[in-house]
Amino acid sequence: MLSKEDNEILTQVGAGTPMGELLRRYWMPACLSSEIAEPDGDVARVRLLGEHLVAFRDSEGKVGVLDEECPHRGASMFFARNEECGLRCIYHGWKFDVSGQCVDQPSEIRSFADRIKIRSYPAHESGGIVWTYLGAPETMTPFRDFGTEGLAPEEYAVSKEVVECNWVQSLDGEADTTHISNLHQFFAIDDIPDDGTDQPGYPSNYMSMKIWRHDPKAVIEMTDHWYGFRYAGIRRTPNGHRHVRMTAFILPTTALIANVPFGTGHIMHAPIDDGATTRYTFASQVRRNPKGYGGPPFFTVPNYPYDQGRTGAVVERDLTAANNYGFSRELQKTRSFSGIPNFKVQDNLVTETAGRVYDRTHEHLGSGDVAVIRLHQRLLEAAKALQSGGTPPALSGQGDFRSVRSAEKILAEDEDWRILGTDDDPAVQEAGMVPAKAAE
């Protein structure tokens, strides 16, 4: 368990707090590009690190991220008119360009627009996301390229969903491999036949789920890296082999979840404030799987009891605490371990019902929580080091983020899981995924 003081450092993200100052040293997702797709079109509300902001695209296609509060009399700029290269407040018509400069004051006898600015923040579009930087200008580092730079719209997929709890609670779920042997289980998995992939190599997604159920006592191993850490959940398969699901963490907010044969998709947990999070998922690179490892996706398993829920770029939730997440005691008895009809909603339930900000002085951790413990340690170390003048980890320029991947495999007898997902992994090489400068 954590002390009260460390739990507060871990969870509080407002300006001036240790973690809030750490997070402000990184480019963070503000909204999806699709939310402000058209010049002079919709204005998006942005809630990020306790700040109230708006994002918009001006007549020339430039993106602006500004404080929501008009500096004249405090009205919300979300309702402003987006026209002629600026946002015009509907209260008195004061207009601001993407840099935050006031460019028009139609109600003033003597304009002093040149002396008025609304606070603005740098904006950068990449991979279908509008990214912004909330830290001090003098500490801003270049955008961290996870592999999204230069991707065409048809080459990336991106979505966002609000989770009603602290960002670390949401992120903790990615550091917890043991819950998949319980929370996400369903009874029809026992009827899935052995398809011959329970052997060294890459299991089918069907077989992977059977292995989760077969061995709930995963052994956790991990390694630290310049970007964060990787951990492996190691299970015994029904045929007695070692099965590894390896997840990578890029500090401070991002996880790449295990995938067959390797994964390049990111899950980034952007704090709205201390008690809510926006969970972004995005493809960081064009993922290639030329040999079709894994086979049919999870959700095509016969008798799979979970619906897909709502999909799309901005996921609007219909199963929440207000309707008990769709919980059914009958479903729990007859079809699934949890009684919750949607895979992702199962995760939402267990993180949100711990409270908006979980009090970790009450928790009792076990062998399956090794990666959760390490995640908290690395975050606390980084926040405290910054207070003492240290440099935050995993900033741009410290390494090649395109080389960070997750992986899943059934190991041969003498095979080391630590090679999985790296540039030396044969599956990565055969897919042509080794970054050019790393291959030189």
C-alpha cells in the first residue's frame, strides 16, 4: 500500500502539484482531429490536467488551443463564432486568432486589442490527434513521435472515451495481467477446440484466451528501459509450454498491450482532472502481420457473450454506474464470470467503482501486482526528481519510440521473452517494422 502523501502525489494533476508539473512536461492529447475537422467548423471543449480549454480550426486550417474563459468578462469561448481566422466571443464580439491574440473589439470606441491575449497553447496534429503542451514554453521539447508522423488518414485508427476515475486507476488496469484470467472470462471458452497452436510459436487468439483461463497464477517478470518498462505475464499452457504476454509502458501515461505476434497500438490515459480520464487509443504505426499470426480476432469466438458496445472515434458510453454497467446476475450465472455484457465496460466498472480517486492506503497487493507496484514507483520517482531539478524520463530525443512494442508468444524451451517486440525479434523484422535508423 502507499502512504497518504505518495497517493496524493501520484493522483493530483493540477498546476503546481508534483505530478501535474511532471505531466505538463509532455505533449498530451487535447482532442481528436475529427472533432474539429472543418475550417470555421465546430469548437471542441478540452478538459486536460484540470484546465478548461477549447480547440478549433480556423479558416486557413490552422489549429488553435486556447483557454475557454474569455479574458474580457469570462464567458465561455466554446460558444464563440468560428469565423474569418478566429474565435469571436458571443458576449461582446471580441475575437482571438489561433495564437490567442485579440484581433478585433467591435464594441470598443478605442480598440486596445493589441494589448489583449487569451492564453494559448502549442498544437500539433499527428495520427488523428490534436496534441498540446501545457508546460512552460522554455521547457517544451519536440513532439514525441510514436510512429504517427506522416501516416495518411487511411493508415491510422484513433478513438477516445471518458473514464470516470483518476488517470492512474485507469492506467493500473494495463499493468495488471492477472485480471484477464478472471474479469474477462466466459464459460463457452471451454468449448473452443484445440486448434494446434498450443506449441512454441504464436498461439491463435482463441488459444490465448484458453490459456488465460487455464493458468490464472501468472508469474510476473519485468525489465526497466529508457522509456519506462516492460513486463511479462508468464503462464503454463494446457500442453505445459510457457506462454508470455508482454506489455510495454512509455512514461508517464501510455501502455502498449500484448498482441500476437507484436503490438504497436497505444493506450494513453490523459487526465481530465483528479477524478476523470480520457482514454485514447491510437495506432502508432502501420501494423503488419504478413503471416496472419493470431488468426481470427477475439470477438469472433463462437458463443462469445460480450457485445461490442458503441464504436467510433468518440465513444459515447451507454453502460455506466447509472445503470450498473448492464450487470446481469443471470448472465453471471450462465455465460460469463462478471455478468457484464461488454469487455471494455468490465474494465470501466472495476476501475470506477474504486472511487473517483482510489485511496491506496487501503489496498493489499500480491504477486500479481508487481507491475502495478513498479508503475507507481517509476511515476513517483519521476515526479519527485523533477521537484529536485531532475530531467523527466522518456522525453523526445532520449530514444526512438517507434522501437517500443508489445508482444505475445509461446516460448521455445531456451527462448528469452526479453527479445519479443524488439528490433531483434524475427517477427518484427519479417514484418519490415524496424525503424530505418535502427536498421542502419
